[in-house]
Amino acid sequence: MKLLILLIYFAIMIGIGLYCRKHATDVNGFVLGGRSVGPWLTAFAYGTSYFSAVVFVGYAGQFGWKYGIAATWAGIGNAIIGSLLAWVVLGRRTRIMTQHLDSATMPQFFGQRFHNQALKIASSVIIFIFLIPYTASLYNGLSRLFGMAFDIDYSVCILLMAVLTAIYVIAGGYMATAINDFIQGIIMIFGIATIIGAVLKSQGGFLAALNGLAEVSDETVSTSPGIFASFFGPDPLNLMFVVILTSLGTWGLPQMVQKFYAIRDERAIKTGTIISTIFALIVAGGCYFLGGFGRLFSDQIDVAANGYDSIIPTMLQNLGPTLIALVVILVLSASMSTLSSLVIASSSTLTIDFLKDNFIKNMSEKKQVMFIRVLIVVFIAISAILALIQYKSNVTFIAQLMGISWGALAGAFLAPFLYSLYWKGTTVAACWVSFLFGTILMIVDMLAPAVLPEMLRSPINCGSVAMLAGLVLVPVVSLVTPKPDKNLVEDTFSCYDKDIVVAQKSNLGK
């Protein structure tokens, strides 16, 4: 039964990819779906790219164990800051300016916005390098659930996920990804609600589970009674850093911001904002809420031996076969949707912003799409190999991989991108400072954490500091470095002042 459900799911994914081939004949169609994606598809594409096995298995397990029920704040932050405010602050202005500049990727945006080819090349290299560890972490979380449900070897799990994702992304591009994301999002919403209900029922219901959590004590964490069932948990400061990294980080991630490039119209922005926020509240809030009860299963979990990534699979292993199948489909959906988003962002960036014009002159539309497809295969292969190496050598765990990737990308891009949309005074030098500070800080945290203050030795904390520091560095550096060309900046920002005609039901007029 479990295998049959999986086969049907795979057939649908591939079928959609083949159906959407007609939308993927040129760069605009392959990368952005022709900038004609409606509100539901855009909102679900945003949400499913946001949440993956990294959140469900890695973060929910780790932070639920550390902070108890207070970990739910991370999910609430994801909904309010990572979804609602991201759409309100970035959505409309990103869509308008990127269309005005004719940019399909974040590096292309930087290159056109500042008329600086070096910025475009540097940002494309940063994206390609730092998206790989994030992609590797997707495989790891999925493998644990596949192993629990089907007793399948880890290498087979990786191969299966990589091949299936490659088929439908290469065939149908962004439109196939968006349609599949919608289906996968429905599965995620239904799945997380069902699983939470089943797990709480196994513990005697919500109130009984909460009371049981209040009785759990761990003196190595806190001596306060009932700390894991409390409002802010045992470590509010570090919980705040988790909220910042996983919520504000989306504002600077190329695979997330790129969703705003493809929005069809004003209605799509308004509707998409609501849908995306509700989706995040259910999925992210549900994941962290579920993880908060992890310590009720402490007699079955050996964190020291198996790591935090074993917590969620252990909580679910005694569910019935149908629910186990639902869990696997849920996490497979979350992981494949995120993987497809990552590989499109990375391969399109490398082709359009790095290879085109710099190494291959006069690259036609057809050749660009071909290179993007080839690089999708390369990117998936590299990340799969890295996932295997990481698993066999036990280098690190899911949350660390994601923390490094998100910290570097958002630390480098969040502030320059945000200020570039709103402030005419943002300078090229400020962008360079943010790029270098974010990436170098995370590289040091990964390779030589001992040289950093103790608080920054965690990738979560370090990534959060990189993002917040960029918000200060960019305006400060912009004020003391050469101002951008006034005519070029005015031309760029003129897109916001264009007159449009709307129906009277939308505007009463004078």
C-alpha cells in the first residue's frame, strides 16, 4: 500500500513536468513561468520552497528538544516575518523593479540595478556555492524517514529523489515546479494536521501531553520546573536567534525572492500574501509545535548517539502504516519542492549571470535553456554526492548545514537587496561589504569557529548576526562611499512612478 501511494505520487509529478514543457521553451518561461503565475501557485511555491525536511526533521526535532513547546514561536515567526512581512515589504516592489530592469535572477538584478558586472558575477558564485550544503541537507532528512518506513538504503533514497526531481524540473521548468508545489503544499497541510493529531492522541490528547511535558526535567538545561511547557522555554535568547534566522532569512534567499519575480498581477500579490501566511502558520507552526513534544519520547531517543535528526522519526515510528506513508509523502513533497526551487535558482544564476557574456558570447535563448537544464543535473549530482559523504563521515547534522547556507546567503544579500528596492542612495561599495562580511563570517564559523566569540560559534546565531549586521553596514557604508550616478538611479526608480489605469471599484478617484 505504501509503495503504491509513492508510485502514484511519482507518476503525477513527472506527468506535470511533461505537460508543462510548452512553458519552458525560452529563459523567461523556464525560469519565471512567463511572469504569469497566479496567486495560489505563487503562494504555495513560496511556502513549499520555504519548508522542507530540514524544518520537519532537523529544526523541529532539534529546537523542540531544546526549547519545548516554546519552539512554536519559530513557526509563528516564519508566518509573520518570513511570509506576511516578506510579501508586504518585498513582493510588489520586487515585481515592478525586476521587470523594469528585465532581470530574471538576483545576481542579474544587482548587475542591472548598479550597472556593475562584477557584482553580478560575485553574487552568482556565492549562490552556487552556498546553495549546495542546503540541498545536501534535504536528502539527509528524507533518508531517515524512508529508512524508517521502507527499510531502504540511504543511497537509494538519494538517487530516487534526485532523479525524479531532475525529470520534472528539466522538462517543465518553473511552471512545472509551481504546479507540483501546489499539490505538494496541499499534501503538507493535510499531512501535518493529521500527524499532530495522531501523535497527541498517542499521548492521551493535547492537555495530557502538555502536562506530561511540564513534568519533564533536565538539570543540564534548566532547574526551573515545567520549563519545557513554558511560554518562552529554557533559553529565550537563542530561541530568538532561531526565529531571526528562519524568518528574516527568507528576505535574502534567491530561491525565495525569485518567486516575487514571477507574480502575474496586483490581485496575485494581495491574495498570495494571505495564502502564504496561512500556509506558513499551519506547516511551520505545526512542525515546531509537534517537535516541542519530543521529550515525551525520551525513553526511545538517544540524542547523544543518533543526533537531533532522529527525534521526529522516532516520534512517528509507531504510527499505523497508512500514517507512515502519509509522513513519507509529506516530507518527500516538502523536500522535492524545495530541491526543485534550489536547482532552478542555482542553475539559472550560473548560466545567465556567470557563463553568458563572460565565457560564452552571444548565447541564444535556446542555448541558455539547454545550459540551465545541464546545470540542473550537475547541481543535483554534486549535492547528492555531498549528502552521501556527509552521511558516511557524520560531518554535521541538518540544522548546521542549513544554518551555514542561510546565514551566508541572507547575510550577503538581504540588506543590499532590501535597500536597493527602497533607497536611491545604496552604493556598490555597500553591496560588496555586505557580500564579503556575510560569506566570510559563515566560512570562519564553519572552518574555525574557535576564533569567534562563544555566542557566534553556532551557525544559527552566526547567521542571524550576519543578517542583522548587513542592515547596519549597508546604509553606513553607503553614506561614506561615492554616490551612484543620479541619472541611472532616477531611471531605475522611475518604474514606481508610472501611471496605471484601474477600474473604479479599485479606486474612487477624485
